[in-house]
Amino acid sequence: MRLKIHDLWSPDIPEPSSGLPPDLREFSVFMQVAVSQRLHRGHEVFQFFACSPGRSRPEQQPVLEFQEFDWTAIRKRITSILSECHSCRTWDEVVAKLSHSLEYSDR
């Protein structure tokens, strides 16, 4: 499957799709990403925590670490993770492949 980011946001920060946490270097932010298949309608939502190194807690899984909160860096990382799904044929395969980095929010 050829996947792309349909939308990326955090319900925990003001202006969920463009706002910033109070501290850009020390943060732990719950994030959600809507993923769609290129040239198809609809999307599936996955979730993760974007954290600075050492800021994640055991109950926060999965976690992607960043030196600084940066929407562009987060988008690039998610795009890279989604590229691992080119060989997937079904959404179940995508969910399984992404499970180490992103949690499927319908589970």
C-alpha cells in the first residue's frame, strides 16, 4: 500500500494541528495521525506520544523521541514509518507493521 498522512494533530495543545507545547525541548505530547491510502477515500487513525528524550513514561506507548518539538520533523518521521508498508496488501497488515511505532486507535 502507498500510504500518506491525511492529517496530524494533538488534542493536548492549543491549535491542535499547528500549536506548540509550552517547552519545545522538554515535552511529552499525545499525538494522532490520520493515515490514508493514496488515491483512495477514507482514513485510519493511529496514535503515539511525541517526547523529548527521557520524558516518556511506561504508560505512554508507543513513543517517538525528538530532540525538539517540530511539526516538520514529526511529519517526516511518520512518513518514513509509513513507507515501511509498501508491501502490505490489507489494513490488518498495515496495523501489524506499524504496531511498534504507532497504535491503531480502533483497538
